[in-house]
Amino acid sequence: MDKFNLSTLITEKQIQEKILEIGKKITQQYQGKEDVVAICVLKGSFMFYSDLIRAIDCDLACEFFGVASYHGEIKSSGEVKITLDLNHPVEGKHVILIEDIVDTGLTMSYLIKNIKARHPKSLTTATLLLKPGALKTKVDLDHVGFEIGNEFVVGYGLDYQGLYRNLPFIAQVQNMN
Ligand code: PRP
């Protein structure tokens, strides 16, 4: 775990507190609603997703959507590639789309367009991290955990060259090239 120097940016405790907060808001929002589907955007959001859905107190189905544009590197390739499509139609369902990070916003914007084209009854977006200074497109976000600067971050699902996804906190990589 010490190939690169990491410094903690957001602690495990801060993340978990924020998740309870967002989970409460989503629970209130979805009270009495049926046909709720929570979509995990692989790979990065698997950890946030699994913690957040446990903080949402309503019946929901789980779906997984695989997309990639960074391919383990620091910069987005700018092209979003589907690596795994949804298993079931979301037409007529209340969809909660869960991302780990909105950086340039290209992925979230692509996902919103893609899911809206499948005619869900409603769509709510949640991201743990947002880099307002890096956005290249306007994105509608309903729930944002933390706004951060333009630093490259890893941990809690996010990787650099495939590593660090298993850290329970968000860290900044200090000595990357
Ligand atoms: C990361 C992250 C988001 C996306 C955000 O995915 O999980 O999906 O980048 O960046 P953007 O706002 O600039 O589009 P990545 O392509 O690294 O794939 P991964 O989740 O499999 O690591």
C-alpha cells in the first residue's frame, strides 16, 4: 500500500456520517414509493453504493452499470465506454443513480442521458464527491457528499492504476508522475 505517498483528505468517519445524512434524505424522498431501483456505477461507486443503500430505509432493487473513461489513469479519455449494461429495464421505475465522483461530469452526464432514454418514472442522482472546478458540462445532481478541489483522489472505491479502491477513506496521491 505504499507505492505512492497518500494523505487523507476525507476520513472514514466523515464519509460514514455523510452517508447517514444522505440516506435519511433519500429515505424521506422515497417514502411510500414502489418500484425503486438503485443503480451502482461500476467500478468506482461499489463501496459508496453498498454503504448508502444500507442507509436507505425503503424497499429497493439493485442494478449494476459498468462504465469507464479513465482506464486507471489520471485524465479522462473523454470517451465513456459501457463495460456492463443493466440487467433489467428501468422503464416506469424510480431510479437512484449512485456515483463515487463527478469530475469532468462527462460520465454522469452520459449516464443521465442514457437512463432517461429508458423512460424511468423518476431519476435521482447521488455522488459522494464533486469537483466543481473540473466540470466540463452542466450536470444535475440531487445529493452531493463532499465538494473537493482538483486534486486526484483515491480510496473508498476510487483507483489509481487499479490500486487503492479498498481504502476506507479518501486520500490524495502525493508523488504521482
Ligand atoms: C471514474 C468514476 C466516475 C468517473 C467520473 O470512473 O468512477 O464514474 O470516473 O469522472 P468524470 O466526471 O470525469 O467523467 P473510471 O472511468 O475511472 O472507471 P472506474 O469507476 O471503473 O474506476
